[in-house]
Amino acid sequence: MHQIDVIIATYNSEKRIANTLESLKVVAKNLEKIDVEWKLYIIDNNSNDKTSQVIEDNKGDLPLILSYCSIQGKSAALNSCLPSLKAELRVFTDDDITFQEDWLAQIWKCAKENPEFDIFTGNIIGNWEAEMDAKLKTWIPMGSTYALREEDVSGKCDSGEVWGPNMSIRKSAFDKTGLKFNEDVGPSSGAIYPMGDETNMVHRLSKAGCKCYFDHLSVVHHLIKKETINDDWVIRRAERLGYGLLANGADGYGKRKYRNISLHNEIRLIFLFWAMVYPITFIMPRCKHSFWGKWGYFHFRGLLKGYKRFMK
């Protein structure tokens, strides 16, 4: 019986997934050194380019199983694969990732050394197609914007710190909870979708008693496409971020500001504030304040959508 299942849901990735597969070939050689067997499951979620052909071309070099999911959405694609997974450890990643050579070997080592933990994550380093504007870099939250994290200390972590490019979950956690990915959350056919499918899954597992561990020696590199490295893209992403937060219930909102009113009214009140600020940002010079004026407007617009969808 193999010990690790690696799972990737993909959509129209012909231009990027080849690099991911080449990187996994190097990872596989490191696993051979410690006599650990694995399988790679890739789910094609209705791609209309040559994604499947690129994957098929690599079948001879990897323990690869390609399947198809006709229901549009990353969470649906991942759920379609869950019944096929038999290994002790399920490792989830994305189709725009390259890996440190010992990535899987390190994840396996960490899981064996920390049996009291159920969920594992690690460093996610940016692989930038273009250089980011120096000012924008100081303004934005790198974690929620690009799912990046670089730390040099390992240890117990919060469920909100486990992100999709580098996420491993024991099979036993799925078995004892019966949980699946929430198909109302995550990338789908809509232009504006609620972000946070992996975070939502880990949050629910954590609520069921599963514990999370951050391993700084488990390292992946996340492709940051040049078309996403600008003010407008980051600001628009704030809406998707806000939209998905309340899929985790009121816990997803974070610290309340006005506890004497309902959560819904608090979100509405803060949104009205940002809605008044938003037009002013267009006559302001480009600066941190104008950026956050726009970001706040879209973020709370997303929170309002999320409240209507997940809290009512």
C-alpha cells in the first residue's frame, strides 16, 4: 500500500501544469531514497484547452491517475476524487506550484514525527513573473492576497494559516469526521466567487478536534502571474476574500468592532463608510490611503454578499 496521495484539481492549465509535473518528477526521486510510495491524482475540471494532453504526456514518468469532473468548481473536483484515495496522508496542492526537492519527503517525516497533529502546512514562497511595485508591496496583505508565507520556525498553528498550495491532511481526519469540501466555496464558473475552499475545510476539521502544524522545512513555490501584480487586481480580489469569510460562520469575520449591534448591521455600517470613501479615492493621489479606501469598499461588499449567502 502506498503512503501518500497527492491531489491537484486543474482547469485550463496547459501553460503552467507542465512545470508542476516536471518539479514533481524531482520530488519523486527523493521519495525513492526513503522508500515511500505515492500516487498523484489530477482532476481535470472541464478544461477546454490541451491540459489533459499535457498530463497524459507525463503519465510514463509519474504514478499519475487522471480523472474528470463535469461539475464546475474546484471543491466539486476535489470531492469527486476523495473516494479513490487510500493512502495514510492526503497532500493537496495546485497546478501552478513548483516544489523543493525534498517537499514530500519532508511532509512525510513531519507527519511521522508529530502523530498528535492531523493537518500540516509549510512555507509558500512567491515565484514572481514580474517585479511588484515597491509601494504596493508595503500596502498589501501578502498572505490573503497571494497565499504566501515564509517563516523559519515550526510548530502548532491556527486553522486559518493552512493554505491550498501546501496542505496535507491525514486520511483518518476525513474518516472520523466524514467531511468533504464545501462546494459553495472556491473557484468556480462565476467571476466573483467566495474564496477560501481549503481554509473552510480546515476550519471545519479544526472545529471537529483536528490539530494543525506548520513545518517550515516543507517548501513550495507559488507562481504569481504578472497580470495579478497590480493595484486593481489586488483590490478586486478583496471582494472574493470577503465573500468567502462567512462560509466559516461568524468566526470567519474576526474581531467585532461594535458588539452592541448585530453582525449584519456592523457589516452594513462599515460598508456604508467605505462606500462614502470610495468615490473620494479617485481624486486622491495614488497612495496607501487611496488603495485601502478601494480595498475596504470591495472587501465589505464581499462580506455583505457572504452574509446573505452563508448566514441567512
